[in-house]
Amino acid sequence: MAGTERLAFVDLETTGATASQDRITEIGIILVDESGVQEWSSLVNPETRISGFIESLTGISNEMVAEAPRFCDLASRVYKMLEGRLFVAHNARFDYAFLKQSFLREGIDFSAKTLCTVKLSRRLYPGHPKHNLDTLIERHSLKVSGRHRALADAQLIYQFWEKIQATIPQETIQEALKVLLGRPSTPTHIDLTMIDGLPESPGVYLFYGENDLPLYVGKSVNIRQRVMSHFTADVTSAKEMSLSQQVRRIEHIRTGGEIGALLKEAALVKKLQPTHNRQLRRNNELCSIQLQVETNGLKLHVAYASELDFATTANLYGLFKSKREALKALTEIAEEHTLCKAIMGLEKVKPGSACFGRQLKKCLGACIGEEPTIVHDTRLLTGLGKLKIKTWPFNGPAFLQEGKEMLLIENWAYLGSARSEEEIWALLEDKSAQFDKDTYKILIRFAGKLQSLASFVKNATNQGL
């Protein structure tokens, strides 16, 4: 039996579908080992209300669980029953996630090797399209004592196990178990060939849902490991659980290394707008603080992408998603460096009048000539310094070599990656790439590795390459 004589067939009833938020209302366990078969079940007080929908589905009401033990009262007993056993359940990730979360709330780190009977049925009966519990009941003539009650459903799972033991050769069962137990846990609706095809190398991965809806784009130096971490974390994270339940297809794109993966991720998020990516989204209102030198000192104003080229315009400070965010940053600088908000354009006053900050001693008097303009401007430049945008340091495109790939960049815009001369020229002819805040933030970290493409081509030509 699965390489072990100690099995636990488990089913739970719960207040909902999210392990990190919802609670267990009933536990059913069937223990099978060399000593025989033992059944145990208990209602559980979830310490929260059961909705009308869940009550109609399971038949478990708030009145029924009012006097039932809480999970904390049962934790020690349940842990002892399951310890060291193969955890067998239908859609095992669901039941395992709820138990793991419930144990964690009691300070117990529960873990067990799991066997999902949905996956087992799929492997043993590949010609059948459906493998839910109601389908198995009909297909294998299982005896039903109840549905959507924990012990009754655990009994159905055990009956299915008994059926396959009696009707399928042991060699076939053992081969299926060897494959299923030797693989990382994945959602039941994920085709394992998708996982098998994932490389242990740098790149990006894409999760798609129903109707090929883009769900999530991620990056990693080890694509396979990172993808599997989503499916491991879903037992403790509501966000990961929601994502893994929606995934229907996985794609991946290899890159030469980490930098290429970062750039490709940022580009794909903006192109596809996946529902689960919150950061790296395209922002059409990108703006910056522009510093202008005038005869009466430095002046500031908020400039938008439609007004200037962020890559080549000098004296730009910060990249902001809105004017409001830019003004907030200026206000913080003014307060940190005791600057005059009137001179900075943050407050309107009559010429020669003191700003409000001067009355509160939060301005040193530059607005009324008590502080020399040059002194105020020096402190202003100091405050802005950490926000300064670096202008594009090349006359034309540049590249960053990563493995066998050349990452082409122009004016801080990521053009793409190339592995041949033809691909380089194709990328240079495509003028669609634009300056992007997230791409800039990635590239500025690796600016020292950038090389002029013109110099590379000249050297290659001189060397006869």
C-alpha cells in the first residue's frame, strides 16, 4: 500500500474555501494499518458563523457546532492520529491546507506526504474526463451513507481505494503511486506535463486562467523552483491559494540571466496586464520634478511624459505616478531640510511676503531675503539629490551582455534580447519601446555594465567578425 502500511483517509467540512480565513466545522478520519481499520469523526466549533449556503450544502448548522469542541481542543488528538501516515484525500491540497493552517494557529508545524485521489483516478483511468467524488461514486458503484459530511466522504475515498486494490494490478497501482508521491504537489487541474517542461534556469513564467486570461507574470533564476513555490505556499497564503485555483496553463521564457528576467517581467506585465500583478503596471501619467535655473534662483515645476524625454532631459528628479505624489515628495524634502515652500512652488504668497512656514520657524527666511538665495538653493539641491534621474549616457543604443544574450537598451528603454546579428537589427528597427519607470529602476542598478553598441559594432568590424 503506497510503500507504507499506515494510511489516513481524511475529509473536512469547512465554513468556506480559503484556508487562511475560513475554519473547519467537521473532521472525518479513517486510519488503515496492519492492525485494521479505525474510524473517527467530530464536529468542530469554528468559532465563527456558518453561512446559509454552507449549511444547506453540508447540513451542518450553527446550532450543531455550538457545543462541539474547538480545533484547539482536538489538535493534539488529530495530530497523533495523522503523524507518520500517508495523508489521502480527494483534492488533497484543500484538506491538507486547512489542517496545516489550523495546526499553525496552535503553534504546531504539521506536515505529511499527501496522496490526492483525484490525481490517482486520473492516472489509473485516463480515458475518463471527470474524477470528482460524485463521478467516482457512479463509476465504481460506491456505497453512499451521506454526502458533504466528513466521515461519509472519507468512507467513499476509502471505498475507492479498496476498489482499485481489487480491480487493478498491483504493479499498475504502485507505478502510479511512485509517480504521484515522487512529484511535488500541484493543483489537481494542472497538467503535470506543464511542470515537467519547466527549466531550472533563469527566465519568466506566465500563468493563464480560463479562456487564456493572463493571471500572473513572475521571474526567477530558477523557473521550475519558483513556480512550484507558488503551489507550496498556497496552503498558507490566501493570495497564493486563489492564484493556484485559477491557473489552467503555464508558459515560460528563458533568459540569459537575472537581469534579462527582470526586464522581460516588467515588459510583459505592462503588455498583458495580468490580474494578479499589482506592481509594474503601465502608468500613463508618469511625471517628474524639473529644476530650472533662472536669474532669481532655482525654480521647480512638475513635468509630464508628454512634455519631455525622461532619458535625455537634464535636471529631472524622481519618477512619480501623479502630480500629487510629486508634490508630496517635495513637501517632505521641504520639511526635512527647512526649505521655503513658497520658493519651491508649494505655497502661494505675495512677492516679498513671508511664507506660512516662516511664521512657524520651519523656513529660514529665503522668501523675504533673510536667507541668501544661493544658500537656500544649495540645500534644495541636497534634498533633491537622492531623486536625480540619470540621463542616458550614450549617443545611441547600448547593450548589456548576459550569458549568450545581448540585452539591447536605448534611452533607458528595453528593446529586447538578441542572440544573433539579425535579431539585433530587428530590435533596432522596432521603435515601439518607450521610457518606463520600472525598467529605468532595474537598469540604473546595472548601469556600470552597459556598453555602447556602436563601439561594439566598430570593434567587431575591425576584428573581421
